[in-house]
Amino acid sequence: MRVLFMCTANSCRSILCEAMFNHLAPAGFEALSAGSIPRGQVLPRSLLTLQQAGISTAGLSSKGNEAFAANPPDIVITVCDKAAGEACPVFFGPALKAHWGLADPSEQPGTDDEVEANFHHALARIERRCRAFFALPFSQLDAHALKRELDRIATL
């Protein structure tokens, strides 16, 4: 199962999701990430946060969703922050779609220590959601039930 995490710049939240998902993923699961307006580079703080958590950063890059046109994902999860009035990217394709909003830790003001704590808090929330995802009884879920579960996980 291929899961695409999307946000606007594909430099922070969707990158953290891709890396954490793949770090925890059992065989048969793979995460990718993309942005509607990719920044072209991953934020150094995103990479540092992952490295501090012992998560591989190999192969992570900022890219648009056209990179997956030939091999579309099964699920697309947007992680933009609608509460902050941020425009969420749209994926046009047959994938099941869900929204797991996350505040952008790179946009939150504060001291260097506070910004670092924001990144670690975001990564911890992503980990909770990924673990809940992998705990789902996939063989027992049709598309509608899976969508309900994805929406539930968004509240974690």
C-alpha cells in the first residue's frame, strides 16, 4: 500500500510524515510525500529532527505530486493546517483521501529551543497517527470503513 503525504511546500510536515511512516512501516507499506508548491529543498530543521529521533533521512526531497503520476498512491493524506487558513493541496486521482492537519512547526515563533520542541512535538503526533494506522485491521475494512478510520486517526 502506497500512502502519499501532501502539504504545500513539501519541506517539513509531509517530509516528517513520509520518514516516520517508512520508519515504522511493515512490509508492503510505503510512504511518499509531495507539495502543491514544492520549496525544492527539505528544511534543515526537519532533517535534524528526524536524525535526532534515529530516523533515516536518506532519499528525502521536496517535490510536486507530478512525480507520482505514473505510479499513483492508494491513499493521499493532506497535512496542511486548515485551522490556520492554509490552502491544502489537491490530488486528482483515484486514491482514497484523508486530512491529518498539523500546525507547521517551522512557522511557529519562538526561541531556538521552542522551535526545536515544536518540531519534536509534531513528530510525536505523527508517530501516534502512524502507529494507529498500522494497527488497523486492513483485511476487514472496505474503502468507506478505512476512510472513517483515517478520519478518526486525524484526531489523535
